[in-house]
Amino acid sequence: MPLVSVIMPSYNYEEYISEAIESVLNQTFNDFELIIIDDASKDNSKKIIQSFDKKSIKIRSFFHKENKGLAKTVNECIKKANGKYISYFSSDDIWFKEKLEKQLKILKKDEDLIVWSEGLIVDAKSNFTGELFTQMHSALNRKKSGDIFEELLKNNYICGQSLIYKRENLKNVRFDEHLKYLGDYKFLVDLAKEYKFYFIPESLVMYRIHGRNTIFSDRIGWKKEDIRIRNYFLQEYGDEISYKVKNRIFLNISKSYSYIGEKEKAKQNIYQAMKCNPFYWANLFTLIFILPNRNGIIYKFINLTYQYYKKIKKWYNNLKIFYKK
């Protein structure tokens, strides 16, 4: 049995999948299997996968006759995994050669950790954009190691393509097959409830940004799932989390309702947020943005203040990165 099962769901990424597979096969650590399940791609992905499968005994490839969606495909990958550890990887991203080797050194000390790393953001042609994954998610100063359950409930800033964890620890934790876009976020929160995370600040993966990332392709659908997931957090873990965290959850639900045009539900949730933490500055900004009158002086003043705040925050984060270098 291999020590690590690398699981790779695949769907219509013919332009990227060769580079992704090669980055796994070129790892300095060799005791792994690569499980690829293609979810009925309509492009040449299947032919590319089959060509690699013929060349490498490490690859186990499977092909759906009809599209089942990402969550079902990932869960099927997990079911087929034989390794002690599982490492998830998308077919449009890239690993650095020492990714598995460096993470397994951490797991030797504590095999129950959920290990992840920083990532470089690259474009469609694999060019570095100059941004880090945690920077893109405004998480440079967020807690990344240890018990991050409550921190993760606020929003997801984990580089999923860098994860590795013990298969046995998944137990009943799987991707929610009713979710199309944000199953990974729910999966991570459920794991964080039970296990501690360990963050490697070195970039061990390249995360690719292109026009077909789900957050760009169906923004409305993404926001609707965001509402469902955050309501799940409140129902499942509401009695175990602080009022400050509840505030952030209600706040994010309000923002998502506002985005999809359901202003009344947005207001209801911002009021719930204010009950949990009445002195949090973001509550006021969100309340102003969902008010119907956007031509008033108060709205214009708050909006201008908020835009200046975002610029100052971005400048401050870039300054910190400069001095770290």
C-alpha cells in the first residue's frame, strides 16, 4: 500500500492537466498513488489522462460516462484511496517538487495534523501574478496553525490544493454532494472542528486563476451556496461558537442575500449580526449598503469612507509583504 493517495478530480481542463499530473509524478517523495477520476470531460482530458496512465504505474485512472459533479467525484476518489494519507489536488494547479516530502516531515511528528501551505497565484499561462494565496484572501495575519475552527468559520482562506491529512481521520467527513461550489469549505470546517491545522509558510503549490474558476463562472450560484453553508454552521455549531463569530456568520449571510437582490433577508441577517456584536464596524457598513436609498448624503459619506479604508488596508498589507522580503 502507498503511504500517500493523491486524489485528482478532472473536468474539462485539457490545457492544464498535463502540467498538473507531471507536477505530481515529479515529486521528490515517491511512495504515492495518483488517483484521477475524470467526470465525463467533453474535451481531450480523457486521452491525456490515458496517455499518462500507460506510462506510469503510479496512476489509477477512472472515467465517468456522465457528469456527476465535483463533490461526488471527490468522494469517489476518497473511497478508492489506499494510502495512509490523502492529498487533494485540482487538475488545473501545480505542485512544487518537494511538496509531499516537506509536509510528511511534519506529519511524522504528529500524524493527526491537517497540513497545508502557502501558495503562489499564477495565471492561465502559469505566470506568477505577484500575489500569494493568503494575501489574495486577506489572510496574511489570520491564525493558520493550531485550533482554527472559529477563525475558519468567518471565511475560507485555506489553500485546498496544498492539503494533506490522514485518511482514517475523515471518518464520516466528506464533500456535501448537495453543494456544487463550496463543498470544500464545509469539508474544511468539519475537519477543523476535530483536528488542528499546521501551516507551512513556504509556497508549495501554484494556484491558477483563470476565467473558469467557479467563483467567477456562476457568482449568483456561489452566493446562494454561501448562504446555505453559513446557515449550516449556525445550526450545527451555534451552541459552541462565540457571539463575535456568530456576528461574522450573520454578516456574511447578509452580504450574500444583498448580492442576489434579497434585501429584506439581508436586513434580517444584519440585525441578527448587530445583536451578536453591536460594536463591530463592518455591521454599519453592511447596513448602509443594503439600504434602499443610495443617493443620500449618509450613504455617500459611508461609501467614500469604506473605499478609503479598503485602499489603506491594501497598502498596509503590501507594505508588510515588502518588509518581510
